[in-house]
Amino acid sequence: GDSVTQMEGPVTLSEEAFLTINCTYTATGYPSLFWYVQYPGEGLQLLLKATKADDKGSNKGFEATYRKETTSFHLEKGSVQVSDSAVYFCALRGDGSSASKIIFGSGTRLSIRP
Amino acid sequence: GAVVSQHPSRVICKSGTSVKIECRSLDFQATTMFWYRQFPKQSLMLMATSNEGSKATYEQGVEKDKFLINHASLTLSTLTVTSAHPEDSSFYICSASTRGEQYFGPGTRLTVT
């Protein structure tokens, strides 16, 4: 079945450092790919998404490119801030329907030191 | 737009009692809602898919008689944890689908003592 594998945390970086969180997926067909963020004590928020190969999703300085050849969707940010401290989930949806279930990776906890 | 609320945000109950959690889409109608469970420092696991006006579809291993789901209207789905036990303590999150996306509620933390 479909699955998502993302790098284990926790990841601790200094402010203004470069961030990469790796994510790879296994799926049949052409899934949509997502990154969600969960701030302490809050629910999930969609950070960015990509729906087809070579699409780049971006938001709040974060970027991720849908790479079908490597089945990857790595999250990057050039200069992190303390406020980026949160848990980040890579996820996929098997088809284009919002009524289809989303499969989540295990989450990566990110802590940014001032 | 596309706001999903959950009530209550936190609940503590005694073992053996039942607890109802509500999930509402505040500014849109959702024919499909989803219920997830999240254990501490772990990912979200889909429990069931709730369709308005029909029976919920449960994921493998989820007890449908223990986790009762009702999607009575296009803006409300409820999850009732029946005869709760301490192992049911968890963070329960719902989502609702609209306009090609799923929007997540803030979650409900259930503690069973």
C-alpha cells in the first residue's frame, strides 16, 4: 500500500541555518504530496503541496519539489527562525479527490535555537 | 474560510464512561469528514471516513462498536468513544474536505482516568 517515510527527528538547528527534511513516498499512480505543520498545542496546518511531477510547492519561505524519479518531496528553507519550531509531517493523497484519505509520515520535530 | 472546529478541546473522563467529540465545518459544507488519532510524538493514524447520511468506513483494526461515528449533517460529524479506558487516551483530530483540500480541526485531547 501507499506509504510515506520521512527523516526521524528531532532536528535542532541554530537560527538562520539551512533546513532540509527528507521525505520519500511509495504510491501507485500519481499522488498529491503535502507538507503539514503542527505547532505546539495546535492542530495541523497545510504548509504547502504539489499535485504533479516537477511541481514546486512553496509557502512562508519553505519549498518542496515533487520528484517522481526519486519519489521524493524534501522540505527546505534557506534561513530558519525560532518561530519555525514545530512538528512537520510529509503526507500523500492517492488521487485528486479531497474525499480520499491522507497518509502521513511519522513526523519530524524541529527545534530552532536563538 | 474553510475553518474546522472541534469540541471539546480537552476532556477528562472516568474509565467506563462514554465521551462525544464534535467536529464542525464552520463556513462550508463537507460531505466527507475524517477522524484521526495521534499518540504522543507519533503520526496521525486514520480511524475512519465519515460520509454524510451513510455509515462510516473504518480502517482495519479500529473497533466500530467502540468508536461510534455519526455524520448527521453536512457540517457536523461526531465521534463517541464508548466505555472508554485509559488506553483510549489520545489526541483525536478531525478533518473535512472541500474545494480539493482537507482542513483539520484543532484536535481534542482525551484523558481517561
